[in-house]
Amino acid sequence: MDKLTGKNLTKEYSKGITALKNVSIEVNKGDIVVVMGPSGSGKTTLINMLGLLDVPTEGTVDIDGRDINKLKERERCEIMNSTFGFIFQFFYLIPELTVVENIMLPLWIKEKSYRRIRSYYEAAEKLLEEFNLRNRKDAYPSHLSGGEMQKVTICRSLVCNPEIIFADEPTGSIDKKSSEMFFNFVKNLNEKKGITFFIGTHNETFLQFATKVVYLNQGEIENIK
Ligand SMILES: Nc1ncnc2c1ncn2[C@@H]1O[C@H](COP(=O)(O)OP(=O)(O)OP(=O)(O)O)[C@@H](O)[C@H]1O
Ligand SMILES: [Mg+2]
């Protein structure tokens, strides 16, 4: 993916609740885009539009010049599973699956192969190792702390080697040390693998290495730097 473009995006959830108003934005390969703005300004909504998790009321999203509305459902799902990685603000871990199973899930969806299950498991374990969570691999999400859940969602976002990671308040629940680890992770993945990031956050530390900063206010772009 070389370019992701949102054009004139407007999202009206219901009458009178317009979360995004005519927002246009371009994300290029290798960018680290940081979206800031007060609570309710539309950061999550914008991530959901560009990440194809929800549809705008008006406007379009293009990937490498292709309007996603013109893609087949299967193609869109393929992009979301293999090209995109997601770190959600509210985690969305599957409660019935263990930590390691939650992380393996995107690989399982990508290629449902019983023969490769061992390699899926190993890929998930390797990520858990990096985040010092190996000892929690068989735990269920309800037995994890908020910070541990956040780390599991970070691992899950990485397992399919995505080209772009959408991260919604990724350091909101983790301590300073883990946040620093995450910053280094972002920098490393960006520099060494060219992974693009689109991050919605209140954490100003991200500004140090952002290539583009978008300030949202009441659903509108106030400023782009
Ligand atoms: N599913 C929904 N239905 C109705 N209104 C919604 C829905 N999701 C969000 N909103 C509203 O849209 C606006 C933007 O919400 P959004 O979650 O995008 O903000 P945000 O910038 O991510 O906030 P935060 O920093 O608190 O995460 C808010 O006024 C919110 O109440
Ligand atoms: Mg949000």
C-alpha cells in the first residue's frame, strides 16, 4: 500500500450527531500520522473510516487510487486482514479465547490451515515474548490487567505483518515503561520495515516522531502539521 486517502469524509451517527465533517487526509507509505484532539473530536471515528471498519455518510476512501466502494467484499476483507493491523481503544479481545489464541486469530482467518497451526502458535508466542507476557499466554482476557490486555491487542495487530497499523489510544492503559517500549516498537517497525502508522491519541510523546500531526476539533480538521 503506497497511499491511503480519505476525501471529504463526513460521518453522521444520527440526527444531530456529526462526528466528522468534511475531513480530507492523505496517508503515504512510511508515514507516522498522529491524530490529536479533545475527547469526542472524532479520532476513533476517523480511524474507523480509514480502516474500513465503518462507512462514512459522505466521502470516499481510496487505497492506491482505488475507491474502496468499488472493491468486492472479499477484497476489502483481505485488505483489512492482511494489509491493516488494528490496536483498538477498547481492546475487543475474544473472552472465550486465551491470550495466545487471540493473537493467532488473524492468522487463522487469513489462512485456515490446520497444518500451519504450529507456526501460528509460534508466531504468537514470539510476540508475547517481546512484550514480556509469555507467562500469561494461557490466561483468558478477563484475568488480565488493562495494560496486559492492551499489550495483547498490540501483539494481535502485528501477527499478520501488516503494512499499516491503526492504533487508537495505544498507550492509554499501559505504564510508562511499556509505553516507552511501544514508542520504540513504532520507531523500529517504521524505520526497519517501513510500516505506516495512523495513531489517535492524547499522548504528546508521539509528536516527537510523527511525520504528520492532525488536530481535530468537533469533527473538523483544525490544523495539519
Ligand atoms: N456509534 C456511535 N453512535 C453515536 N454517536 C457516536 C458513536 N460513536 C461515536 N459517537 C459520537 O461521535 C463523536 C466522536 O466520537 P469519537 O469516538 O470519534 O471521539 P474520540 O476523539 O475518539 O474521543 P476519545 O478521545 O474520548 O476517544 C462523539 O460525540 C461521540 O459521542
Ligand atoms: Mg477515541
